[in-house]
Amino acid sequence: MQAEWQKEAAMADASDEFASLRAAFILPEGVYLDGNSLGVLTVAARDAVQNALIGEWGQGLITSWNAAGWIDLAARCASRIEPIIGAVSGTVAVGDSTSINLFKVLGAIALKAGERRRIVTDAANFPTDIYIAEGVVRLLNSARGPGEHWQVECYDRSELFAKLDERVAAVVLTEVDYRTGERIDAAAGVRATHAVGAQFVLDLAHSAGALDVDLNHWDVDYAVGCGYKYLNGGPGAPAFLYVAPRHQATFVQPVQGWLGHAAPFEFAKGYRPAPGIERAQVGTPAVLSMTALYAALGVIQGVDMRRVRAKSLALTDFFMRVIEQSGLAARGLVNVTPRDPARRGSQVSFRHPQAYGLVQALIQRGVVGDFRAPDIARFGFAPFYLQFSDALKAALAIADCLKDGELLQVLDADRNAVT
Ligand SMILES: *Cc1c(COP(=O)(O)O)cnc(C)c1O
């Protein structure tokens, strides 16, 4: 069996159209399957940050806002992200975190929601999305006059669309479930949401840079997403925010900072939003972080995301197949990621009673995945730098680790703060 898998992996790697990109990434020893949590450093980002640190900041100081183009760095990042998520030019802003960007989007929706008072989301959504929605609602309700309260409602994905009516202001969904790796049908979500006249907000945290996202064709209203996951922007990299062309003119977000002003350097009295997507900006950008993100985006510029998606699916399919054929279900490993490619993101997750211990045992062998409470071991497949031989190594390491039940128990008992 193993020889056959090895042959299959070698053949797939030999015909990998992204193989030449691998050298652009500084890969750790072993197999890194956590690019969905923190993408790896690129050579370009390392060099660009060094230059920004020593040259632009160290020597150029304040002149670098103009001379090094810091002032339009966010806009340049945005133009590199737009094609990756199927967005037309001028619809993406880069800055702040995904959480903050969701606050801006929900605030903007609330400002033009009329009598609509319901925000509907997935009960299994990433917690920050739900927390942010609840925070917006709390603020709205505390300032409310007479009338109905705002509320956040969480439903199971299977029944969510049946709950919609004309009182819904927004539906907030994440395209890929961070636990199970299930991909939703975003276009169908948009249709159901628009059928009741509500706005569809999509979180692309686990999509951008790995999936063939097509915001414009899907007719998504608003989207947010991370710079540090599959986009490889580095820890805490600036996030992005998308506003559909038809909402641009009426998009007014509540975090009215000076860099979203039409003329920031007039230092005028009274906020006047910038004419385009710039109004999503708030304050001074994190230049060093954004420099890393911009350079990392340069590495994948011009790639066809449908081809990237095809490789990602082939990688996860191969990985799941080796695990299945190794009979690991008998050792308590349960695949919770859809086999159907249309319903799968770019990760594979398993339930296991000692999932935390399993992830620790794998890390000791150089195979890095992560644990998500209560019992999920998660393996992300970043298609730009991973090979089929990596997927095979990881699957074989999992099989090996599962043989040592005692070690898993010991490792499972001692948990770190960041899992
Ligand atoms: C990772 C992730 C985030 C992260 O938000 P930050 O504000 O960058 O911490 C948000 N939403 C989802 C669905 C995520 O997976």
C-alpha cells in the first residue's frame, strides 16, 4: 500500500503546476499543516520587512509616507486581494482585523436597516463573528427609542434559511467551517437572503488564498477575511473588507476615523466619508505588517484560483484516502470533513477522544496541525507550498501516533494556552 501511495504522491508532485512557487516560501522542517491558522513566511516578506524596518523607517522616517508609498500601501494590498476573491477593482479595503471589519460592516448595515432588526448567523460560526454581532446589537439596543429590539439569532446551518423573513437585516456566514472544514454554498445563501431583502455577509477567513471565491458573481453584499491565514501576511496581518459595487455609494460605517475621511490632510471639522472604498479605512495603518502582507501577496499574484482550488481538493482527497485505507477509524479517528469536493474547504478535520494529545504527538514528529475544542484535530492544506508527499508523510505519521495510546493519553492531559 505504502509503495503505491508513494508512487501516486511522486507523480502528482511531478506534475504540480505550483511546484516552482515552493521556493518562495521559507518552510520549516517537517510538514506544516497549519497554514489555515498562520501562513508561512515568504522570502519576499522577509526581505521587504527588513527593508521597511531599516531603510524606510530607520532612515526615511516621516518622508517614507510619501517616498516609500506607505500612504497608499493599503490600497495596493487591496488591488492584490481583489482578483483572489473574485472582486472587481475598488471594492476591497485592507486594514484592521477581521473582527473589527465585521463590526464596521454590521454597523453600516444597521445604519440603513429601516425596520429590520434581526441578524441571523450560524450557531457553529467562529465565535468572534457572533461576539461582534452581539456587541453591535447591544450598542443599538442601548441607544434605541421605542420599537423592536435588535437581536442576534444563531441557528443550525440546515434550518437557518427557513428562519428568514422581512425582519432580517443581515445573514452572517463563514464560507468554511473552522472546525469541520465544511464549505457552504455561498451563492445559494445569497439567493435565500436576497429573497427576503436582507444583506448577505460572508467571512472568508478560511477561504481567501485557498478557494475559488467569486464574490462578484455570487452577488455577495459584504465580506471580510484574514491576511494571516492562506494569504501568508504574517501574525496579526491586516485583514480585508469587501463592499459590493452597488453598496459603495451608501456604505457609511460607524468607525469614522480620519483616514476614511474624504480629505484627511485638510483636518476639517466634521466627517465626510471618502468617495470610494477608502471610507472603510479608520486610522494609521500598521505599515510593517502591511509591508509583509503586500510582499506575500506578490508571490501569488496572477495565479488562477480555480487551479489552486483544484490542487487543494486533490491534496485533501489524497490525504483522506490514505487515512481511510489505513483503517484508522478502528483507532477512534473519525473524519468530520465532507468527502464531497463541493462541500469541502482546504482542511481536513478528525474527531478523536485524545485529539489534543494526537496533535501534540504529531508536533513532536514535525507534523504541525492544531486542536480545536472539544475534540477536533485539524489539518490545513495551503495549496501554494504543500506537496502530495507532505500529505502522505502527515497521514503516515498520524497512523503511527495512533498506535501509541499511552503517549496520547499523557500528552492529552497537559494543555497549552494556545491550542
Ligand atoms: C480566524 C478567523 C477570524 C479571525 O479574526 P481576527 O479578528 O483576525 O482575530 C475571524 N473569523 C473567522 C471565521 C476566522 O476563522
